[in-house]
Amino acid sequence: MFFGLWKRKKERARPADPLVAFDELLENLDRQAAELRKSAATLLALKGDLARAVERYSRRLDELASRHATAASRGDSKAVAVLTKDRTQAEALLATTRESLERADSDGKLLLEAAAELGDRVEELRRERESASARLTLGGIVTDALKEQVARFEHALVVDAARDEVERAHALAEVYREERQVKVETAD
């Protein structure tokens, strides 16, 4: 029943390559922008349906007004009462349809703005990714050049150390040579 209650959620492994992280973010933002555009398109289609419903209810109200006038001129009180009730219902339907149309219109605009902002952000991130890619490539080239320079420097240090060793060997040989000379001279 309580299995896994205290388990920590596993975090997604972060990509080692920063360009892969950029690509994942861009893919995610593209997906979100597509969903926003899809939702905006749905609202635009709904907006068309609601506009047609507003026209239909407006025509119905005009028709009910004309029928109401005809029934009133004939003195048909039952028809007038029914037509008044129908007019009230049609007016309520027209009002709610107009509210829905306004809401669909404002929500559609909001979604399109959000999709446009997201699209701008994606373009900005794509440019940033390209710049990062160029910088990483250039950084790799510079790093390789620095490694080569360090290798040459280390080689120069090794050569200098070898020269120093040769100098010490010559100096030591000179010392032994002098000692030998002194021994030879004292032996004579």
C-alpha cells in the first residue's frame, strides 16, 4: 500500500554534451509551440462556428419579433406569450454565444501570441546553439593547439634537462680528469 511512498523520483540524466542539451530544449519548445498553434487553430474553428450561431440566433430573433408583431396585431395572447418566451430563450442563447465567441477570440489571440513568443525564443536559442557550436569547435581547436604547444614546451624542457645532464656529466668528467692529473703529477 505504501510501496514507493518515500522513494525519490529519478532525475533524468543530464546530457554531457551541451549541444545535446540545446537540442533537447529546442525540441521541447518546438513541441510546445506546435501544441499552442494547434489549440489556436481549434479556437479559430470554434470561433467560425460561434459566429454562424450568432447570425442564426439574430435571424431567429428577427423572425420571432416579426411573428410577435403579427400575433399581437391579431390579438392572439397565447401566441404572444409563447413567442415572448421563445424570444427570451433566443436572447439568452445569443448572449451566451456572443460571450463564448468573445472568449474564443481572446483566447485564440492569446494562444497565437504565446506561439509567436515561443517561436521567437526558439529562433533565439537556435542562434545561440549555433554560436555555442562554433565556440565549442573553436575551443576544441584552441585546446588542441595548446596541447601541441604544451607538448613542444615539455619536449623543450626534456631537451633542456638532457643538456643540463650532459653539462653535469662533462663537469664531473672534468673533475675526475683534474683529480687524475693531480694524482699523475704527484706520483711523478
